[in-house]
Amino acid sequence: MTNLTPNSSFSLTLRLQIPNRVGMLASVTQAIATAGGNLGQIDLIEQTRQESIRDLTVDAASTEHAETIVQVIKELPDIKVMDVYDRTFNLHRGGKISIVSRIALKSVSDLAMAYTPGVGRICKAIAQNPEEVYNLTIKNNTVAIVTDGSAVLGLGNLGPAAALPVMEGKAMLFKEFAGLDAFPICLDTQDADEIVKAVKNIAPVFGGVNLEDIAAPRCFEIEQRLRAELNIPIFHDDQHGTAIVTLAALFNALKLVQKSIADIRIVINGAGAAGVAIARLLRKAGAETILMCDSKGIISTNRSDLTEEKLEFAVKAQGTLADAVQGADVFIGVSAPGVLTPEMVQGMTKDAIVFAMANPIPEIQPELAPSNVAVMATGRSDYPNQINNVLAFPGVFRGALDCRASTITTNMCLEAASAIASLVKPSELNREHIIPSVFDKRVAAAVATAVQQAAREEGIAKS
């Protein structure tokens, strides 16, 4: 049926009419278990002497798996399926964010101050002193989440409208974890010049810009140009957020296996935005031996098809991914499902570290990792050691906006990674706990503090 683990992204609520007889509810729960579903909450909606109406929450592993579970229940005698709700679709219905006023308008005087004529005084104050925009508007706490929809999650070029649910979710995370107001900006163009122009034109409203789901290599040019032309933080999360959290996890994994980052052999599979950014940050952190692979194998100086970014990491060696991982200490995957086999991993060193971060299906399932793997991490929430960007970007922007940093530097990213890693105490560090939980309320504050300190040390903080 499926080799995936049931999870809440394929979650159903089934409303069932069940006869009030001994064993009837048990027959339903048994059918769900037999079909491979994960039973959650059971709510009693209505009950008479003859029957009850219950809502059952069930996690499936895919859309097809969910349909199978529903069909199995429909085939049970005397059980009536009254309705089926897809909980994920219901959660998104109507959108996930809204704008609310901070100030109530209860009187004519409130209106006169908040809007015309009083607001005119505020406009003139900003015109006379442009820096006042940070004190008198939303700018100091607001982030634009900008995408062109060309690289949505692992789904590909879906366009701006289909990217909007992801950007809404990102806005929720900014608010929930860092108290920042963020708004989705989905641009109906994939032309780098047009994207740069659009972001520059909306920049007066925002304290920072989070670039999201823009395909490589265009994303590198767009970020570079915007950083040069704007004086607010520009951060491509698919690059730097992924790199920060990966480095944080690696710091702690290396402590467990007692290896130095300067001495290890690292293989990165995936040479897009995330892979290149990870490699760049690892180099800055002291990594000396990095082999990067793409779908054609090792990125070698002998190849003629390399982009400028790939050329940064080209080596003399040639071969396949299997050749690259032979004798490697660390595998970092930001690529495709199932490309790393158990046999490849067996060829890595003793106490190997494997970060298989392709989503939703990793490069190798943790259950298949051989015994020489000391630390295993994925991008999924249903396995230990989830490497998730939400550990980085809310705190990075919180820190950058709070100190009015004009940009986000490599050193700020390094310090953010160190701050995340430091939250796992030595007494808590083990092979299934190398990174804090995404719900650890200390994370955003720790990252923000580290980012601010780095910005001040580099002289780019304005407050």
C-alpha cells in the first residue's frame, strides 16, 4: 500500500454513524489499524439508545492511502460514513492569516488621530526625517515574503498562486515564533530584472525581505542584487536558513562522534540553492573537504556544464554519488528521494553522520540506515533530529530588525548556528537529540541575540 509513515499532512476526520452495540466502535478502530492508518482523537457528537455519531481523526500516509482507509470503513457492516473532511484542506480554507488593527477606533477623536486629519502630521514628520518611518509605522516589525513560485517546496515550478499557501504558512511562523508581522508577496513574473524591480518598489513598507522558493541559479542573482541596492536585510531562506540549521545540527553531531569539522570528509548531494549555501557556510565554519554532487554525479573540474555557483566547489575527482560517499564522514542531502542506498552508507566511515533532508521522502529512510551511522537526521517532524528552517529565520529577522541591521552577513549566520546548537546541553545531547525542537521557545530569542551581537561587532547595526 505505502511505505510511508502516516502523518498529519494527510489527516482526515470521519463522521460515522455507529450502532450502540458492544464491539462496533472496536471494529472501526481495528479496520483503521489493519489499513495502516494512525488513529487520533475520537469525539462523541450525538448519542441515542440505538446509535451514536462520532468524529474520528485518522492520519494517513498519502491521498491514496486515505482513500483506502475510508473505503475499508465503508465496507464494514452497519457502519455508515456520513462525511469525510480533509483536515489539511479545511485548515487552509479561507487562508491562514489576516490583518488586524492594533488600535480600536471607538470615537471621532480616535478616527481623527489614526486617519485624517491627524495622520497628516505623521506623514510630514516622516517626510522631514525619513528615519522616523521606523518609529511611526509598521516598517520596524514587518517582513515581505517574496516568491515567484518557481521552486515551491519540492514540488517544482507551480507559479505564484500555488505558492501562496506556503507563503501564508511562512507568515504564520514569523508571527508565532518571533512576533514579526510578515506578508506574502507572490510575483507573477520569473524574470530576475522584474523581481528585483518589484522588491525595490515595495521596500519602503518593509523592514526586511525574505526571499522564498525562487529557483536556482536565478535566486543567487536576485539576492545579490537586492543586497547591493537596498539597505534592509535580504535573506533567501532556502539558502541561508537551511544552511544555518544544518550547521547547528552538524556542530552537535560532531561533538557526539568526537570529530573536528576541519578533518572530516563531507558529501553534499544537491547543488541548488540549499546545497550551495550549506557548502559555503560549512567552509566558513572550517570545513576543508567538501564533495558536492548533483544528478550527474560529482561536480568535477572536468565537466563543462557547471554554473558559476557549482564551479566554486568543483574538484578534480570524478564519479557517481556512490564514489563520493565512499569513506565520507558526513552525508548531507538536499536532493531527491531514495538516492542514497544502505550499501552506499556502509561504505562511509565508522560513526557516520547522515542528514537526509529531502522532503517528504528522504534520500534514505532512517529505518534503512546501517549500523555504522551514529547520527541520522531528516527534514521530517515524525523522525528525531528534524532539520527545520523555522529554527533559524524568525530569530534571524527578529535580531536584524531589532538592531536595524542593514544586511545579513555570513558571520551573523555562523553565530545563529552556534546559538541554536548551544541550546542542546551536553547532558541532553544524544544521537536522537542534536537539535532543539521547533517549539522550543528559547530558540528565536537566542538566535536574535546572537544576530544582534554579530551585527554590532561588524558595525552594521543602526540601533
